Amino acid sequence: MLTSVSIRSLITLAALALLLAVTSACGDGDASEGDGGATAPVPTATVVVHFAGASGELVAEEREVPADVPAARAALDALASGPADPDLIPALPTGTRILGVEVADEVVRVDLSAEFESGYPPGGAAAEQAVLGPLVRTATAAAGVPAALITVDGRVPQPVGTQFDLSLPLTPGDVGL
């Protein structure tokens, strides 16, 4: 004869078995189904960023970026993170952040943080081209437009000693490429 304790135990076991059966049937064991706290892999895309080499030549590096981020933004974020090759020159002054990227009327507008202006190289044309060349080439190529307008905190940058009119959009040809 079954006691009330035995009946409760059987009901509990039956409920656990039913729960196990239901949860096993809900997924195919793929990590993207949410089991074990795993997340689905994020789709990626490849962008090309450019950095200056020791001789002033531009060198392309491919980067994997999230596919859901616009290519121009992803490429410029990758540019700001610096080169993977230690022999290449970082394109942006230390601490420079990409604040915004907009594409309109055949121009990509790249808004940078104040560190771009304060850390701008005073070393002459070659140093300046090592910054502007990769920035303009990466931005225009990723956005698929011919020119880039560079701003700092939404305004025209005025770095000391620049040979370029940064109030106008620049093409790769303007910066010696």
C-alpha cells in the first residue's frame, strides 16, 4: 500500500521526468539554442584598414568586424585600434576615438575626439601624411565615396602646423596617395 510520502515521491519523480523530456525536445543541442549560457556566434565581415610603413607607403590590413556595423564605422574603429603589425605606424594620435561616421553626397564625414587635434604630429609633411593618408584612404574605401571630411567634436580641426585645409573634404590624392 502506498503512503502519502510514497505518492508525493512518485509525483515528484514523474514531474522531473516530464520536465527533462520537455527540455530535451526543445533544442537540437546547438549552442545557439541557449543551452549552457552560450551565445550564437556573431556574423562578421572583413574590412580593410591602412597604416603607414616606415618608408611612408600605405600597407593594408584586413580585419574581421561585426557584420551589423556599417563598414565605414567598423573600418575606422579598427583604424583607431592601431595596426596588428608592430612595424606599421599607428594612424591616429594616441587616445583618438571615432565619435561619428556619416556618408552623404559622395563624402564620408569622420568626427574624431579632441585627442586627434591635440596629438596631431608636428613633424612636417611626412608625419602629417602618416596620419591623414591612412585615415582618408580607409574612410573613403570603406564608405565607397571619393572624399572624407574630418571634424573634431563636430567642428573644423585646426591642428598646429598643418599644410592641409581641413575645412574641405580630402581625397586620397590630396594626401599624396
